[in-house]
Amino acid sequence: MTQQVVIKEVAARDGLQAQPKHLTVEQRMSLLVALAQTGVPELEIGSFVSPKAVPQMAGTDEIAANLPPVDLAYSALVPNMKGYELAVQAGIRSHAIALAATEEMNQNNIRKSLEETLVMGEDILDRAAAEGVAVHAYLAVAFECPYEGPVSESLVLEQVDRLMQHKPARLVIADTIGAANPAAVQSMMQKLVDRYGPDQLGCHFHDTRAMGLANVYAALQAGVRQFDASAGGLGGCPFAPGAKGNVATEDVVMLCESMGYETGIAMPNLLDAVALLSDMIGAPQGGRAHTWLTKQCA
Amino acid sequence: MTQQVVIKEVAARDGLQAQPKHLTVEQRMSLLVALAQTGVPELEIGSFVSPKAVPQMAGTDEIAANLPPVDLAYSALVPNMKGYELAVQAGIRSHAIALAATEEMNQNNIRKSLEETLVMGEDILDRAAAEGVAVHAYLAVAFECPYEGPVSESLVLEQVDRLMQHKPARLVIADTIGAANPAAVQSMMQKLVDRYGPDQLGCHFHDTRAMGLANVYAALQAGVRQFDASAGGLGGCPFAPGAKGNVATEDVVMLCESMGYETGIAMPNLLDAVALLSDMIGAPQGGRAHTWLTKQCA
């Protein structure tokens, strides 16, 4: 009767890419070793983007060549076909592509139209399917866009339907700016789970407004069982207490396990990884329940 | 089509009673004036307990005699029949009584058996009904007890059924130690809403494990529309960041209003009250989304 929840740990990518402090490749490797020891089944190692655009992610190919020998799914973010090719060359067979759901986000962020972005995504998905590479397709700003405001559910559902025809290994609904509310999450994810089943779906939440755990619960209620999370809640501004980034892995593990789900993640190991992150970043990291969890594991 | 959510503000009672710093009656009056200006429909002013046991609440009778002339429901906590009589003498016509749901909590906390506590509660409810006083009956430690561990749902449902025969104005399920998870909340509250309807029910959550908002969402899903909350999340240890007390009023307002519910509370006024609290306590107060909310209202 046990129900598994699959967590993809994204601190080493989505977390680190937002940091003003740039970690060395060696530090990022140490972090990945610590994260691999938590028992997490999926681990994002970095992204194959231009080091000029995102210097925090320079050297991801070097990391890909030296991954800890742990039996889990390593993946990397690729921004486009060039990134796809670099990641494959580096030996990565599980990719994430992020496609913003609104016209203005695409125009402002990557100077492409929404249609051009979707076609790029479809091309990558088709090539990956032919080459046996697993791709998680992310629909970013799926609830609210910093340029357009609230995003209509029907617009997102249409884009999902279109992308699903190209058989992503997973379609991830991403609340990129942390603006989703649980009612909107439950409504959208219930429709998607009814249409596609839970195995092909995931959610990626940011905890900007402290509704991250409520949103995870709402998605669980809708049947979603695959979530991105970031150790220590890394991903916001690390020097502004309360300006949280991604929903913290330890908060998601606590929530899920308190309700009887299994994540396979060992909390003491995870808190060790968060402590390592705090050292490296030079500022205390930790999710919303950090104080309580730390006491529990002391 | 608008749905109202009724918030009872408990910072001036449940929040302050946990503080090592004791505010003066004048400070508590200033806080109540600020809280009354937020638009909150229900405001707990203090408790009629022995000043030896809870010195933070000494002088509640003086406060009761000088309440801000705002049209809202003022209430006070009464621990027993003596407290009930003192509160009525002070002119308070809306009371809260807290009854712990487990044998061990009652034995350890007030040296009564669970049965004695229930009988005391029934006596107060019967007298209040006869005298036209509204009483909110709280079932404390309704999900987990610090002495007995997890509390069975059926035990709580039995106690609710028994108390409901004595017609409380509201029956409030209280997660006193912040140990509830949203699945347990939704299960219990759905059964109670099905049995009694939402008008007679409320929830009181603590945010110890950062699941406060997820629990509020779960209760909303079950149909609950009445919640206790504390401005600034006051109620935990104010000098340990992250050791949160009651679920913060501003977080609950944000959650509810993001989903289209109306609370009647003006966020800028509420944040002013939180700032006043921070000054008085001498340490920054604020809910989980404090940084984000402060920016929004700047």
C-alpha cells in the first residue's frame, strides 16, 4: 500500500545558477557527492548553457565526466539543440528543457516567440526519442508570468497537449516565480492526471510566497507523484532571509513522509548536504522547517 | 459567488502568552487597537487565568473594560468555570475554552482526567447557553499529543460528537503542537463538515513544521471557513528564527485571497500591526511570506 514520491534534486542546477557566489567545479562535485548520498533517485548536475550567460554552470561537462558512482538518474538542463548535443557528448542521457508558456516571457528571456520555442522543444523531443535520450519538458511560468500576469489554464493545457504528442519522458508544470496557489495547482494537475496519468507528469514549485508545501499537497491530491525540490531551498537570494527559492527538498520529504509516502531520502544525510551548502555559499541555507528538522535529527 | 473566510486573530492571547517578554497592559491595548484596525472580524483579547500561572495575561479585565470601539467580536480564553465567571463580570460575551483530547495531556497539564475535563467543558457550555454567552470549544492536541503521540481520529470524532450535544457556538479542532499533516486534516475535517456543516467548525493550526498553510488549504478543501491565526506568526519562541508559533495571519490571508476567498483584512494594516509587535517584543516577527508581503505592500 506504500506510495512512492519521486524527488528530483535540483539544488546543483536551479539552486546554484541563481547564486551571486559562484562555486568552483570541485565544490559543485562535493555537493553532488553529498546529494547523491541522500538516497534521492534523480539528481540534476548542472546545465549546458553558455558560460558567458550563466558562469555558475561553467564546467558542467567536467562534472558529467566525474559523477559519483551511485545508482541514480543524473540529468542536465539544456537550453536548445546546441546544449542537447553538448550534453549527449558529455555522456548525459537524461535532459531537461524549459519552455516558457507565455509569449512575453519567451520574447524577453530568449528573444524567441512562443511558437518558435515550442517548435524548438518539439525538435529536441523528436531527436531525443530517436536517439534514446530521456527528456523532461518543463512548461515554465505555467501559473503566472512576470510580464503577462496570470496565465490561463487552457493555454497551458493546450501546450501540454501539443508537447505530449512528442513523447517527453516527463512533462513538468513549473511555477517559476512562485506565484501559484494550491487551488490553481489542484485544478490544473487534476485535469492533466486525468488526461495523461501520473507517470508522465511532474511539478516544480518555488516557495517565494511560502505556499510551496501547500502546492505540493494540492498536486499530491491531484495524483502527481514526481516533484522537483532543492536542498536547503536554494534558489532565491541567499542573503535575504525569507526570500526563498525552490521548495526545499527537506520540507517536501517531511510533508510526504508525514502523510505516509516514501521518498527514499535519508533526512540526516540531506541536512548534511544543506550544511555543506551553507558553508560553500557562506550564508545559512535551509527550508521552512529547518529549525524543527535540525532538532529532530540532532 | 464570493466565499468568505472568517479569521479569529489570536496574537494578543495565544501569541503573547508564550513570550518570555511580558507586555504591559498599555502595550497590549496598543496591539489590540492596531489589530482591530486590520478589519479582522474576531479578536481574542487575552485570557482570564491566574496571573501567577500566566503573568503575560494579567490585567485582561482592565483590557476588557477599555476595548477599541470597533464593530467586531471580542473574545477571551477561560480555563474553567471561575474564568468563565470573571470574563462575564468583565463584560465579555464570547469565550474560548480549551479541552485537551488526550488523557495524558490533561493529567500533565491541568491534573484532571480527560473525563473530568470533558464534564467541565460541558458544564461551561450548558451555563453559557443558558446565559446567552457564545463559547468556542477547542479540542487541543487533536492530531498529536506531546505525551501520547498520534491521536486517533475516532477518539477526536467521539469527543466532538459529545461536545456538540452541548451546542458550542463553534467547535475548533486545534493542532496545538504543530504536528498535523494536511492529509490527516482533510480526512478529519471532511468527516466533521459532513456531519455538522461548516458554520459550527473552525481550525487552529501551529506552524512548527512549516505545514501550517498546507493544513489550512486541506481544511478549506474539506469546507472549513473559520480559522484562528496570529499576526506575525507569534506564539513560538521569538528568538529562534524558524521556530514558528501559530500560523501567521498574513500568510493565511495571502493564501485565502490568492484563491479568491475574502477575509476583509487589509494587508498593509496587518503588517503595521506586525511591525508594532516586533517593536514591543524586541525581535522581528513575521510569517513565512514576510519578505514577499512586505515588498508587495511597500
